[in-house]
Amino acid sequence: MSKKILITGGAGFIGTHTAHALLQQGHEVRVLDSLSEQVHGAEREQPAVLSDAVEFMLGDVRDERALERALRGVDAVCHLAAMVGVGQSMYQVDEYTATNNLGTAMLLQRLIEKPVERLVVASSMSIYGEGLYTTPTGQVVSGSERLFEQLKRHQWELTDDDGQLLTPIPTPESKTPSLSSVYALSKYDQERMCLLIGRAYNIPTVALRFFNVYGPYQALSNPYTGVLAIFASRLLNNNRPMIFEDGNQRRDFVSVHDIAQACCLALANEAPAGEVFNIGSGENVTVREVAQQVAASVGKEHIEPEITGKYRVGDIRHCFADISKARRMLGYEPRVRFKDGLTELAEWLEGEAAEDKVDQAGAELAARGLTV
């Protein structure tokens, strides 16, 4: 059955793909987006890739009147609007809190007054902090925050009390959050507020914890976007991708097409309400391997990544997704293998221009003592 669906932040990377997927399913799509300069550039123009079939509204999720207009006649909401970036959140605390926390509160206040049939909110793997591990004896433990003195010695891996190395394993939704950045705190706040209000006012709500998303149309000139886009931006400007620590951190990189698929599944009436789901690829790879594979995909194999040996406040060592719950309860199944996703990304990058702002972002962090 066709629905009218509002996507907040819908002109962004994930929003444009989700809008396209919903249109293909026969739904009507409305987008509310502020077209922030950091994502959309100084011109702040509506992205050409956003379908003409989408009803676009320029407005901020913190603007009561904009929200009221955007919610008029809507059956469901996919809430993607947020500022994104662990490092930047540690020195733009007011902006992140205002956009992510207050923006979500403003949306929920409107939904209390006029409920919708379904609400889906984008959460993040960052809320876990360190992922799940096993000890040498096979005991499952949560990774604890690494100590400053340990990081100064370049002792990157986690160990138990006896100094034995811990082995990372897939992280399920049951792992207790460990909020190591303002961004992580704000995403957890978004998630919990939506689920709480959803239960209280009988609005079926689903929270999706996205892992590391990549794909075409990502903002290449935003130094706080996904690491694949950052690497691509460096390579397009013939600069070496910069990698913190030793590059052996493990992550789960998931195609934006699979993220859009998950949003569509969560918006469907038969989707379970009140649940949280990891949305990843179910695979993991090191950041160093990613840098090398991105370079190969764009024909820049000769540009080796720069292993900085530095640590950013808020970074974690290993975290990758256990997606068994999403498979079982949501019907989610990743369709894009990492190799195929990189091929698609490389094809899109041909002819794309990117302003490399990574050094500028790094200087911002260093000036505030947020890199070690």
C-alpha cells in the first residue's frame, strides 16, 4: 500500500538513496533538509541526484513551522537529520547537541500532537564504543576504553587484566553502550528519545544502528564524513590517505544501497516496533586494507597510505556488526559485497571533484589537543 513518507535530512547521502528506494516501491516521498554548507557546499543547492519525483522542502528540523509544514499529510517519518562526525563533535558541542538532540526533540513534540503510523530513526555504531571481544579462555567481554598512557606507548590493542590480547568478535545489539564522543551521545539520545516517545504515544518506532556507510553521492569535500569518502578525496587530489594508529582497526563497511533497503524494511507495516537493529555488511576489514583497496579501485595504487601513529579522542579500536537480529526479525540481507561496492564507487568518482580538507580538519583537532 502506497504511503506518504517524510525523510528528514533527506537531501543527504543516505537520504537520497532511501528516497529513490521508496519511490521505486510506489511511495510518495517528501524531504525536509537545511542543505548545510558542510555537506552541500557554499551554494547550498538541492542535489541534482535527488529525484524530481521527491517533494523537497528547505528547512531546519529545529524550526517548528518547517516541521509542521513537512509533517502535513504524512503517514510515516524516516528521521535521518543529524550532524555527523566523532572528532568535530568534540569541539562543536553546541551545534551537535542543537541539531541532533534538540532537533529530534522538536520532531517528537510535533509527533506527540499529531502521531504518524511509523517512525524510523537513524542511530549509529558509534554508541557501542569498543565492540565485543573474547579472552584467551573464550570468555565474552565488552571492550573497555583504552587508557591515555597506553595510547602514548602505541599499545593499540585491548588486553585483559593479565596483559593477554583480546580478540574482537561481531558486536550484537545487546552490548551495553559506551559513549566516547559527543556524537555518540547525541545518536544514543536520538535513538532512546524516539523509542520512548514511540512507546508512550503508540507510534510504532524502529531504530537502525548504521555501521560505516559508503557509496556514490557521498559528500567528498566534507572531512567528517565516512572514511571511504575521505580516502577518495585525498586520492583524487593525489594525496596520501591518512590513517590513525597502525591501520589495523577493524570496521564493518556497508553499502548505502543496503542502508536504504533497511530503511524501507523498517518503514513497512509488518516490521517489528520498539526494536533496535544493527545494519552492516556482516563482514569486517582493516582500515589499512580499505585505504589500499580504494587506491586500487581509482587507479592510484602507487599512493601508499600514511600511517600516522596518532590517536584521536573518541576513536575506538575494533567494532563490527552482528546482523543476525536484523536478518531474523527485519528480513534484512546485505546485497552488495565490498568489492562490488568499491567498483561502483570508483565508477561514480570518475569526473568528480573533491576539495581535500583533511589537513584543515586535522589541524582543528590538534589545536584542541584531541589528537595524541
